[in-house]
Amino acid sequence: MRVIGVVLGAVSALMAAPDLIVHHGRIVTADAKFSIVEAMAVENGKIVATGTNAAVLAKKGPATKLVDLGGKMVLPGLIDAHVHALGAGLSEYKRKLPPLDSIGDIQKFIREQAKTTPKGEWIVVPRTLPPRLAEQRFPTKQDLDVTPDHPVAFDGSYVWGANTMALKISGITASTPNPPGGEVVKGADGQPNGILRNAASLLKGVPQGASYSEAEKLEALETMLKLYAAAGLTTVGDRASVLEDYNLFAKLKAQGKLPVRTVITWRINAMRPVEQVVGEIEKNTWKTGQGDAWLKFGSFKVTLDGGQSVGTAYQRMPYGAYGRQLYGQTDPDARGTLFVDGPKLTQIMRAARNKGWQLTSHAQGGAAIDVLLDTFEALNKERPIGPTRSHVMHGSFMSEEAIARMKRMGILADVQAGWLHFDVPALEQVFGYKNMRYFFPLQTYLKNGIGIAGGSDHMIGHDKDRAVNPFNPFYNLWMAITRETRAGKQIYPEEKITREQALRMYTNGPAYLHFSEKELGSLETGKWADFVVIDRDYLTCPEAEIRRIQPVMTVVNGTTVYSK
């Protein structure tokens, strides 16, 4: 019997041995104490031990894979709470996109496309944001008239541009009525100058993007998710999905091809009559948390206003005189566009909350934030909204009052620190420095106990540093830490956050937003083994080097999904 006991004990010890041990590193756990350990053991995709090299290596078995980190730093798997993976994947699926940093770049792109595009067919300039152009102005028809034989459309997100031929074949003239909520902008001569504000629907025959088979979409989506993994991301929040998008993620999961975990946001078309929107919500069987650790539903989303990049974010203050140059606006008192009014939004959100959804809205402008918080307060009076972990998405132009309301209700924030770098130089010209005081006020959020989840809002492009918007998490961490604009100026440095706080914004914060804090967000026993090995010390390297940190290895569920 004693022999049998010894044998069984040996077998038990063998079975309990970890699959993987990483050792001789600086492993930042991001636990409550922000502990740093030397080694970590993984079994069946979960962390089973952390600690000293000696203590963890003592657990190895004959089949344990050992990875000597050679002193390199390990971070918890980074989580980007805000991407648009399918659109981004397809954006360069068939061709690479050139950098479009100036109107000259745009004109060069049009000329190159004209060489291979049959005469009379449309040329569409990929989405480009005017505040990021060197000229800081919206292209007019004269800028786009570099080819006499092609109609040209410029995709500026909520505002589009058109050249002379595009206006002509679309029948857009000085007498064309403005569409509801839109405007055909006129020049000094009273004629359309090519800028169509919320009026792109007037353009006739513009191709709605290339058509793709399901197989191509699956390939593009998998490629994009692999690029996220290569950037050091282990979970992403896909922020505007419909049924077709979800089905693509589900098929990749069924095939074992999801390289990163994905949390789906269902964005509904709220521009329809409220009865239709509520009816769709009530019939739908989805709800927050449905799914598993690889693929699940997160938030219900309504797009409430437009974008700060094209002057359609719904603001508390007017865009003023500079708005004409930057956005092509004609009314200096214009404050942007609210797509859904408050009472309608409350009806929609009530229906979604009653179905078990976490709630959010795209709300960039200050006035849009106020409308969203009005809705949250109405629902909060019916029953507390804090436990749903509902949140403001973007919330670019905050205020002291809005922050106080968020704190009172327990509302979280989905934040894009990277926009500080790219957009502030132009936005400061529009609104003035004083009115940029609460533009992504990260430190104020934290001081008020408001949870923040970092995200890129990546939409277009495969290059992590050149994309719109860059999905390199280390760039976004660097921006939150420095608040340094592309003009070399720090915007309200009192809102800078520490390296620890920034890391938590990309780990603990989004894990909490996703109701995953017991499984992800830190490297602790019992949690999934999602981590990234990096090429330099995030905590001690020179501040300017943070944005240049490169992943050496990305691990999800204990399996290497990227290795340099």
C-alpha cells in the first residue's frame, strides 16, 4: 500500500506541474499593491503561481516549458476598450493606404488613382480628419479638382467633400435644398464649394466601398486581430457591431482563430422612429455578459452626436470663426449635431437597460455628454444605474458639473488619450485654451473615483503608429502620461497621470468595464494567463521612449499568439 501511495503521489505531482513557467524577469502584476515578481507559472491557460524564481521554478515538472525572460519586463495583457476591427481590417485588405497628412498628399493620391481608374468613375479619398492635416482646413472642390475626368469624393467622416465633376453629376447646385440636419456649404460666390455637412447622401453613385465575400471578411478580420496581438493587446472591445459583424467573430472563434479576446458592443440604428428601435431591442436576445471568456457581449450603444474632427460634435459653445476654415462651417454660432433627442434617447436606453444591457453612447461634445447624463439620471431614479457599469463613450469635452454627475451615479468613462496629441492644436484654435480644460481630464476622473478604460478608436489602417487612430497601446500610454500635443505643448499638465495609473487604464480599467476583473486585468493566481513581454522597462525607461516600446511576445490563455 505504501508503494501505491508513493506512486499515486508522484503521478499527482506530475499532473499538477505547470505547463509554462516564465522566470528571471520583472513581472508587473498590476494587482492591488502593484507588485513586481520574478516568475510566474501557468497551467491550463490560468496563472497558478507568482513569486520568486526559486519558489516558482520549484513547481516545474518534466513537461513544463521554461521561458527565461533574461530580465525583460512582463505586463498584464493590454486591453484596448475601443476598436473597429472589421472596418480597419478591410481598409487595407486589397491595397495599402498612403499617409494623408496634407492637402498636397490628398492631391497626390487622387492623381495616382486617376492613372488606373477608368474615366468617369469615382475616386474616393479614404477617411481623413481635417484637424490632422498640415493646413488645418477642410478641402474644397478646388483642392479636389486635380483630375478633370473623374468625380472625386473626400471622406471626412460626418462631413464629405466633392470636386466639381462630383457636384455636377450629382445635380448639386446653389438651389439644392439642404437635407434634414445637413448643409450644402456655399463659397463667397454663392455656389457650392464642395463641402457637404451631413449631406453626403446627396452624392449620386459614390461606391459604398469595395464588396467582399464572407471569406475575405473573415481573413481581413483575423489579420487585424493578429495585428492587435502583435501590438501587445490581448483583449479588444469592438465598439459598433451588428449581427453580421458578430457572426464573423463567432465563426473565427468556432474555428479556433481568435488570437485575442473580444467584447462586442451592439450599436443600434437609432435614427428610426422610436417604436421601431424599441421593438428591435425587445425582440433581440442579446444582453451584456452573454458569451464566454473569448467572445461576449459588452455594451448597448447609441450614436448621440457627430465628431469633433469635423465640427459635428454637439457642443455647449459655438465652433466660432475658426470653424469655417477647419470644418467649412458657415454659421459661427453652430454647435454641432445631436442625432437623438433626450426623451427619445431615454426611451431607447430604458428598453435596453430592461433587457439587461450595460449602456453607452458616442458623445464627444459637451452638450451631448449632458444629454446622455440626463438620460442616465432619469434611469437612475428608477433604479441605480451604477451596477450596470454604464459609461460615457469618448466624452471629449467634459465639465466639472458633468464629472460630479458621473461620480454621483457611478458612471465610467471610455477614453481616447491619443486624441490629445493629434487634435488639440486645431481644437485649441477653435475653442481657445480655456475651453480645453476638461478635454480628457484623466487625473480629475481618477481623483473623483471614476473608472477609466483606455481605447484607441482604431478605425482605418494596419500600421499601429500611422493608423486612424493609432492602436499602439504604448503610444496611448505615453500620451496619457505626457499630454504632449504634436505641437510640442503640454495641454493642462495637471491632468497627466502616472505610469502606474496609465497601465491600470489599459488593464484593470477595461477589465472592470467588461465585467472581467475576476478573470483579466492583472497577473494573479486564478486569472487567465494573458500577458505581454516587452523590450524595455516601462516603469524606468526615459519618458520619451514609452511610445517606442515594442512587444517581444504576446501570450493569451497561456498560448503564444505573437513572437518577435
